[in-house]
Amino acid sequence: MIREWTKVMEHERVDMKLDTAVNKGLAAALLVNLDAGVRIMSSGGVPPKVIARVFLAPQLRRATDWKR
């Protein structure tokens, strides 16, 4: 599973809509709660596997992801 995530990490995120949804979801999760972050990402079209990776494997997040 880690290999699969690592392979994904080798590619830059080119879909700005998904990029924005991930960052909004991260911000909501950190400022409100995890459920709010997941809802925002889901409504923004972020695939469930990506949502899981973002929250369950923070060490694999892109350098450009919202962190604080």
C-alpha cells in the first residue's frame, strides 16, 4: 500500500480543483474537525483513496498542502 502511495506522490497534482479541495479540507479538519474536512474533500470530488491518504499518512502529503 505504501508503494502505491509513493508512486502517486511522484506526480504533481495538476487538477487545481482537487488541489483546492484538498487544501480546504485540510484547513477545515485542522480548524473545525475531521468530519468537516472529509465532507469538503468529498464534495470537491477528491477520491476516497486520496482522502484516506491525506489524513492517515500525513508524512506523504505534498509540500504544497496546507499544514497549519
